[in-house]
Amino acid sequence: PTMKKYIQYCKAKCKPRLSEEAGDILSSSYVKIRDDVRKRCMEAGGQAQTAIPITVRQLEALVRVSESLAKMRLDPRVQSEDIAEALRLFKVSTMTANSADANGSNATPNQRGAPGAGLMGAMPTQDELMRAESFLRTRLAIGAVLNKQRVVEEASAQGYNAMVVARALSIMVARGEVQERNQSRMVKRVR
């Protein structure tokens, strides 16, 4: 009941607005994302249409997410940290989906499965697994406990296939290099 009351209070009493600084950060980031998508489209020969066009709807969504993050803290103003988190979520979700849709024609080998057809196309190559394990070893210091989903998202943002990273992580768990904790939500590197 306490959480429900808190959410009701947030909805009723808190109406955060963008600060001038946050608005500037958001608009410049939005323009940069549009330019990057346009540049990638032009590099692909100009004929490839992006799977997810970056429109004003995405900008409005970023504003709503930023306001929601400020509302959770009962902050009357949207801060730059809220914008940064909204942009991170946008890049991890929408831009990753956009890249996945484009993988059919101009994807790099580490973004799609191994060459081949059918189920074999979904199997990661040994090289992909070793690269993912190398990333995980550098990201997970010995003794560090991190959120498993966040580690996979970070790897995905750096161009690694999320499924390959998850597979590499499960191999490392089987070898005893990594332990899963908290119902497999957290991972700890032990050696």
C-alpha cells in the first residue's frame, strides 16, 4: 500500500518541467542522433531507409521519460542526469532495435550470428565468444558485483551481440570464473 500511495502522490503533486540547461542538452543530443542516423544512411549508399526514423515523437518520448525520472524523485525540475538516463535508455532500446533491423544487409560480423542459414546462423563463432569473454573480463574486475542486464547492455552499446555476451557469461559461470547472485540478476567475478 505504501508504494501505491507514493505513486499516487507523485502523479497528483509533482509536475516536473525541463530546466533551460536540460532542454539545451536534450535538443543538442536529439540533433546529434538525427545527424548520426542520417550519416549512417548516406554511408549505406543512400538507398537504405532507416528501420526506425528519428522523429519528433522520439524527442517527445525523451522529454516524457526525463520528466518521469524527475517525478520519481519528487523534483520539480528535470535535471541533466535525467536527460542522460533517458538518452541512455533510448540508445539501448530504440537505437539497438534500429541496428538489429538493419543487420540483414550491412551488419558487422559481431552484430549478427555466424554466417550460415537456419539455426546455424544463430550459433556464435568461437571468435565471437572469445571477444565477448575478453570484454567481460575487462569489464568485471575480480570481486566486483554488477547487474547482469546492465553489463549485457553496455556490451551491446559497444557493438557486441547481446546473445553472444549472455552465452559467454553462462560459459564463464559454468567454468567457475563468475558467480550468479540474487536470482541471476547480479554477477560476481571470482577468478
